[in-house]
Amino acid sequence: MKRKRIAILLCIMFIVSCIVCGAKMKKMQFSISDEQRQSAENRNTEDVNDIEEKSEDESIQDEIAKVEVKSCEYENADWSSMGQQEMNQLTAQWYQLWDDELNSLCSRLSYELNAETKAKMLDEQRAWIKRKEENVKGSGAMAFGGSLQPQLENLTAKEMTRARAYILAGYLADVRNESFTIPSEVQESIDLADPSLNDVFEKFEGQWIFDEARGACVAIERTETCAYGVEGSNWTVWATGGDIISDLDVYGYTGNSIIFKTAYDGYIAFYELSFNLTNSINFAFGTSLDAMDDVIVCD
């Protein structure tokens, strides 16, 4: 009788455990899900399948246009109704759409290009990947480690990957003797999405005054013409009575900001050049990305 009671008790405990575990699994599965996100996930799966199953008779122009249509679906999603976690996930899927297309184009180019042209394309691609990583890091740093960081990084990665996909699509169309054009509005967004570090430095180039009384300024100069030029660099940044840094210290950048990271006497220092709303510059300093306490505003 005692054994029977123990067996019944164990059965009851097992059933309760299953119910609790099932409830927890259900909660984990749907705590950040809703009808809109499920729809987005379904779209993402369809996007991947469509890219993998390209018709051999389809032109590159038509192919990229189809991806653009799917990209617009993400752009036109009801972003205002989403929480931050949902936006982070949806922007990741948006980036994945263009990354899948880029990988598909790269794969076909690697197969269809001759050896010499393929080597040049791969070198160009490696340089682009480095630029993308720096841009993504720079845009994410703007959130100072907050919940917005993934969204900023995903959107930057998406824009740069979209721009690169158009470039590679043009290459592949050329190899196949197909016509390929980039609409002017798309070309404009491409130019904005993929700036080189040199392009960004050129935006800041000059001497920006922050104290007229004593003629103090922040200067962004080409090293070859700078009195304080850092050896081995292309660009040097210096502030009156302050430190000297260069493009060798760049930690990350976006189209309108450059973040530097240096080490002094055993501690890490961060600097940030950025444009403010009045189109002047801010030159910030701190011991971490989220502690830019000293900010110089220049006109």
C-alpha cells in the first residue's frame, strides 16, 4: 500500500512538472511574438527561398527589382506599433534579405569571372567588408550599449549591403552582357550608405574654432600638410592645448561621425567627432563610449 501511494505521488509530481514546463515553454515562445512578427518571419523565409530559386531566364535587373520590392515591405511595416526588441529582430531580417542576395551574387560572380577579374573582385570585397564592419561598429556605438544598438547596427549593415548588392549586380550583368541601370534615387542612397573613411574625414576637414578669445580650435588636417602630423597616418586631429590623434586610432565611423580609441599611460580613452544639429562639430572625450563627459562645441 505504501509503495502504491509513493507511485501515485510520483505520477502526480511528473504531471505537474510537465504542465509547468509546458507553460514555461509557451511563455518563452510567445513572450516577444505577435501576429506581425510571425508575418515578418514568414516573409523572411520566403525571401531566402526566392533568392535560392532564381530562374536562369530572369535578368539581373529583374532579380534585384524583386528583392527591392521585398525590401520595401520591411520599410513599410508598422514600426510605430513595435517594441524595441521587435524592431531589433525585424531589422535583422531586413539586413538578412540583402545579405542573402549579396552572397548569391558573390557566388555566381566567383563562378563566372575569369581568374584575374575574380581576384580583383575579392580584394575589393574584403576592403568593403572592413568598411562595413567599421560603419556598423560606429553606428552601434551611438547607442552607448543601450537596447537601440542592434537596430542601429542592423540598419547600417542593411544599407551598406544593399548598396554593395547593386554594385555586384552590375558586375554580374556586365559579365552576362545584360543591360543594368541603377535608378537615380537608389544611386543617391547607395552613395550615402557606403562612405569611405577618407570621405568622412573630408567632411570635417578644416580648423573649427571653439574659443575665439584665445583662438583655440579643433583641427582636422591632412597629415602631409599638418604641423603636428602623426607619422604613418593620412589624417591628423588635434585640439589647442589637447591631445593629438589620427586615422590610425579610428575605432569606427559613420557618414557623420568618427570614433577614436587610444591608450594613454595604462588607460583607454575615446574621442568622437560628430556634426550637431547646427552643422557645427562636437569633439567629445571620455574614458568609455558611454562616458563622453568633456565635449567641445565648435562653430
